[in-house]
Amino acid sequence: MKCENCTKKECSKKQKNDDSQSTSVDALSSNDGFEEKNEFYALANAKILLSDCLACDNCMTSEEGARVFQQNQKELFRILNLNKKCDTSKHKVLAVSICPQSLPYFAAKFNLSVNDAARRLCGFLKSLGVHYVFDTTIAADFSILESQREFVQRYQRRNQEEHALPMFASACPGWIRYAERVLTNLVTSHICTAKSPQQIMGSLVKGYFARQQNLSPDKIFHVIVAPCYDKKLEALREDFYTALYNSQEVDCVLTSGEIVQIMEQKNVSMKDMTEVAVDSLFGEIKEGDVVRHDGKRSDGYLEHIFKHAAKELFGMDVKEITYKALKNKDFQEVTLEKDGETVLRFAAAYGFRNIQNLVLKLKKGKFLYHFVEVLACPGGCLNGKGQAQTEDGKPDKALLNQMEEVYAAIPVRLPETNMYVQKMYQDWLEGMDSSKVQETLHTKYSAVNQTASSLDIKW
């Protein structure tokens, strides 16, 4: 099976995927409790093709490959079935967190409003036996706020610290894996250290929520519903594992499309589901209407950081941002001028061709940008390969257009205005400048030994 993103450099799994790789996966999952028939036995295993992985150039070991293959519907059902048995010592509290970019997919696919889609999806998951369903927008609040603060600090240190600028966004796991495995130290020191919304949500569920519920983190099984397969790889990172509890922050990632597969297997539609309010991390409080952040197709790091930096560094209030498309619609630029001088220059670069162009400029010392919002998927997170794809694996452009309309219509909420976030900074994280903030909301990205040169790979 050919990895569609790799042309000159062969993917290390290319020849092994259909035989030896699948054997190791079967061996790892042979004792997962599915020998007995249960209500979920007819559900098919999730099959993740190498072409679904955006960072597949020689970067996934056999062990990682096997563990990614285990992150499928059967793992969710294994926990659901354990919870039906009498041995309560093995029961888990099952929590599912849904990414904001997944909700427009369900809304567009089933012709629902985004609020109806959120509540009906919650109803469906709870009908399976899920205990809590969360919205990850609050985790994105934390990620954006920490990214904003880090950019301002980096800008202020730019003359003393060689790698302070440019700063690259850290929310996209496909981009991060590519940077660590292929681009190495040229880029990794420039990546923002704020965790992605997915992994901050892992910290919130296994840390804050577990403490509120008086639960050990290993007693919670935490599932993320996300637009892309690379989120499965992100969940496996060693820096997101707590040895004390033998627990990952995120135990399993299912794509939006995999959730629809479960519905199809059970012969139900979203429209048949009872609406159930989405849970919050704060006791009996329920979430209200769906909100989002600035930005057209993602969590809006560029817009939030740009406006924050303009205010903090130059005392300028920017209400609206004007994007200037350069080579293509997935490479856009935003600038701030003061007294006739360009003082901030940001870019949004989506898709690996645009990423390659950025890296070449960085190598040649011709990099003009202070910050770049980097996303591996052309079109951004809404176009993740775990959703908005036709049966033959091509982008479903009509559905994507609908999703973009749905997403654009969701009301924007500034992360600074979320009172729960401010309260958690003080009560749980011991203040915004505490060591606990660094431990909980940040990580470190570093080069991994890799034989391939970034110039060997054409996207």
C-alpha cells in the first residue's frame, strides 16, 4: 500500500502493513475480551491506511503502529462491556471529549443545527454507556491563552535569544511529528510549548475532573472525538503519560467518521437520538450553546495571538483582521503597521506544500514572519481525513463547504472571558505564573533521530 504523501522516500511501514504489521496488531489484541460475543461483536475494526497519516515518512515504529491500530471502536466497546460485568473493580468512568471541528461535520452530514448535533451526539454516546460527554473548547481556551503569553515573552526576548522567533503553533500533531522526525532542531526550538487542546483536555479530565470526582486518573477511560487520525499518534506521546497511575491523558481517539460508522453498525441516525445536554467539568452544571474561537477553520491561534500581541506590545486594539492570500488560499499573511513600519507579520500555512516552502525560507535565512499557524491539512482542521471524505478517500467538497458555513455561524467567545478558566487558573493551577501551569499546560518538543533530510521529501 502506497503512502500518498511520500514520493522519494519510502515509508518504513509500506511493505509490512498488510502482513507482519497486522499480525502484531492481532497479537496485541488477542486477549481483549472479545472472544465472547456481546452486543458489539459485529462491529468492524477501524482500519487506518498509511495515506490517512499525514506524518508518515519513516516516523512510526511497529510498536506505535500496533498501538494506533488498537485505538478503534473495539477499544471503546471493551470498556463498555467491562462496565456491564459484575466485577466493579474493573469498571471505568467513561468520558468522551468532542473537538469543536467535529461538530460541524455531524451537523452538516445529518442536516442539523450545530447545537442539535452536539446534544444528539451526546445522547447517542450516553445510550452506549458513556458517563460524561465534554466539549474541548475550554481546553482550547487554555491553549490559546498560554500561546498568547508565550508569544509576547518570546517577542520581548527576540534580541537576546536566537530561537525566540519565529514561533510556530503547536496544536497540529501531524505538523509536530513532521517537525520532530524530519525537520529536527532547525524548527523544534521555535515551536510553542503550549499543549494542544486535545492534551490539555486530557490534563483537565485526568487531573481537575478526577480530583473533583474523587477518582484516581487510571479509573477514567478518556476518549477524544477528533477530525483527524494524527490525533491518535498524539495521544501516545510519552510526555502525556503519568507513570504514577500508569495512565495516558487520552486513552483512545476516534475520528468523527468512526463515530458515524458505529451509528451505521447499530442502524441509528443522529436524527433518531434523544437530545441530552453536554456535560461540563464543573459538577452538575451543563454546557449551553456551542461556541468557538476566532479563525475560519481551526481554533484561531493566529487571530487571537495577533490581537493580543498588538495590544500588549504596541497598545493597538485590532478589531478585524485582513488576510492577504499569497501563493494559494492555504497560505495567507496578516500584518500590523505602526508609524509606517510593519511591526508584526503573521502567516497561516495549511498543508505540507506550504509548510515545505516555509521551511526552505527558514533554512535560507529569508524568514519574515514572527508567528505561523501551521496545520498539516489543506483547508485546516475541518478538512481532517477522519471526516469530510468520500468513500474512495477523496475530500467531499460539498460537505466541507457546508461544514465551513456551519462553523462560521457559531458564535465566537474570547478565551479571556471564560470565568471558569480564570477560576481554574487560581484554584487549581495556583496562579497564571505558577510551576503547576508549566507542568500541566506545557510540554517540550525536540528532535528525534531521523535519517531523512527534509529536502528528500516532496509533498
